[in-house]
Amino acid sequence: MLSTILLTAHLLIGVALLGAITHQSVGLLRTSASHGSRFIERYARVDHTIFTVSITVLFALSVILGGLIYPAYRLQVRVPFEAMSLGWAVGLFELKEHFGGIGIGLLPAYLCAWRSGSTGGRVGLTLVLAFIVWWNFLIGHILNNLRGLA
């Protein structure tokens, strides 16, 4: 029961993080001469600096919840994956873990880049974090669909 609650919280935080980092990334990549649809123009025009603290907090919470869920995953999911010779699934989760660790390590630099106004740093760090968030979200759902926590 506790695993289900933690997994649901992890999912909801992941969805919020995915939305915030995607919104910020689109705002950064939008060109000033963009002639896209009205929706995209309004979506990208939002002040993307307001997402920085939210993204940092949501990312940290997601990793913390993932760490709390990990023992249950290790026993209830990873062991059966190995028994079913699904080494590729275990490998995908290992990458998910490593990317999460890299992301946590990048958060201080990400915050500093957004506070200092370093345009190159903002774009680079935001896009790396966006990749990590999208990767972790998609891989987490693929593996949960293969065998979720009971």
C-alpha cells in the first residue's frame, strides 16, 4: 500500500516536472521571429524564468521519492526482470538511475546559471535536464508497464 502511494506521488511530481521543464525549454528555444500557431506563440511567450525554483524542487522531490521506492523495486521488479532474462530492462533502469544522479548534481549549476543570467549556461543546462526528465519519465512508464510494483 505504501509503495503504491509513493509511486503515485512520484508519478504526479514527475508529470508536474515534465510540464515545467518542457515549458521552460520551449520558451528558451523559441526564436523572436517565430511565426508558429497562436497557441505555440503564447505558450512560449510565458516568462520562463519563473520555473527555475519549481523545477529544482520538483526534481529533488522526484529523486527522493524514487529513492524511497527503490527497495521495493529492487525486490519486486528487478529480481523478476533478471529471472525473465530482461537484462535490457534492468539496463534501462540503471541508466534512469544514473541520469537522475547526474541531474541532481547539475541542479546547483542550473540555479546559478538562471540567477547569473548566463544565456549559454541556461540553454545548455535546461536542455540537459529536459532530456533527463523526459528519459526518466518515459523509461519509468515503460518499465512500470512491463512489471509494476504490486
